[in-house]
Amino acid sequence: MVWSIELYIIKKIVMSREFSKVVLSIHAHPDDAEAWNAGALKLLKDKGYKIVIATFTSGDLGGCNMTMEETARVRIEEARKAAAVLDAEYYMLGGIDGFLYDTKEMRLKTISLMRKVRAGIVFTHLSSDYHSDHRTAANIVETAAMVSSLDTVPVKEKALEVTPLFYHTSPFSLSDPLGTMIVPPHFFVDVTSAIETKKKMLEYHVSQIDLMKHMHKMDDFFGFVLEGNRNYGRMVGVEYAEVYWQRLGGGFQKESQVQNDLSEFLINKNKQS
Ligand SMILES: [Zn+2]
């Protein structure tokens, strides 16, 4: 009897643990956070979270009629302006666009950043994403998050008190690079009320309009991104939605803090069907 009460108390303490209200949205390129994550970031900001946006690269391959150096300058500035919409800090970790490698240096930089900003929540790509830089980013972030609370990691920033909650974002489809359907999103977030903010953030990435025309013959890049959110919205009966998965495997915390704090915007399609 005594034991069961103690276990109950321990369980309550663990269950009610609150993670730092700092969100680190860390992706491969400028505009990734804006395209896949900005709606939820805006809603979390409104709930009192501090938002930090980071990219592994400056997107320096993604320019038209510019050198890589010029493109990097332009895109970093675009990313900074977009982040400022959410009063977010922006960091770029120095990787090369199209050549992002999972190295010891990049893992350490990522751990340093997580610790510096005291991240409680981390968002990044899916490890089955269509873009190789995105997949590499997912691996780096996974490893970094898993060891961010260990004192023995050789970086100067103080270890996090607890491993952050780890979430994945997704681009336009729910399939892997070979077209196979992936595990359905753990939850959809109705971002209809945040869509104007998301548009504003996307629209700072002016350089990508010409790039997408050149690369994919796409005339309306921002419209294309928003159409993706509209498609996800159709799946769950709202105007615009984003999709998310929480990393629930070994090594990660399983609390549903983001889901709880965004409960009024949350649609769990699996439970509805
Ligand atoms: Zn990208």
C-alpha cells in the first residue's frame, strides 16, 4: 500500500514535469522552418513560448545569378527578418547547402546551441524526408538532443537539465522518397488563425521565388507551400494544417507538452477515425 502511494507520487511528479518553454526549430535551410513549422511556432509563441530558429546551412546553393557568398548573405538576412516576425533569435551553424554532413563538429555545434538557448522543445525534419540535407539534419539533431543533458559532452555550455521533447515536421506529402506512405502524423495542428503570420514569414524569402521558377518551373512558390497546408487541412476538416510526429522511441521524453499547450488547435486524426 505504501509502495503504491509512493509510486503514484513519483508518477505524478514525472507526469507533471514541465519542459522549458523555449522552442528550437532547427532545419537544414532558410525557409524550412517557415514552410513546415511556422504556424505551430506562432501558436506556441502566443502561449508564452520563446522561439529560436536555426538552420544548418545558409542555403548558399539556392540563388539565381549570385555567387554562393552573395546568396548566403541574402538568405541569412531573409531568415533573420522572417524570424523577427516571431521575435525569434536566428542562428546559422555554418554547413554548406547540398553538402551537409553528419560530423562530430556539427553535432557539437548543435548541442552547444541547444544548451545555449536552454531548449525544452526541439523541432526538425523527419529522417525519411525527401531532401538529403534534411535527412542529415534529422540525424544530427536526434543525436544532439539525446546527449544534450549529459555533462560529459565536450562543449562549454552547461548541460540541459533534461533531454528536450523532440518533434518532427514534414513537407508536402506523407510519403518517403520512394513514394511509400509513412506513419500517419501523430497530430495535425489547425494553423488557420496563424496563416497570415506564416505567409508574412515566407514572403521574406524573396530569393526563392526566382530559384523555384528556375529549378522546378514553379511560378508561385509561397502559394505552393500554403497549398500543402491546405491539403493537410482538408484531411482533417480545417482550412490550413501542419503535421507533426513526436519522437517516442527510447532515449526521448514522452510528455505531450506541445499537444497539451496547443490542445485547442490539435486534431488527432487517428483518434477521430
Ligand atoms: Zn530545406
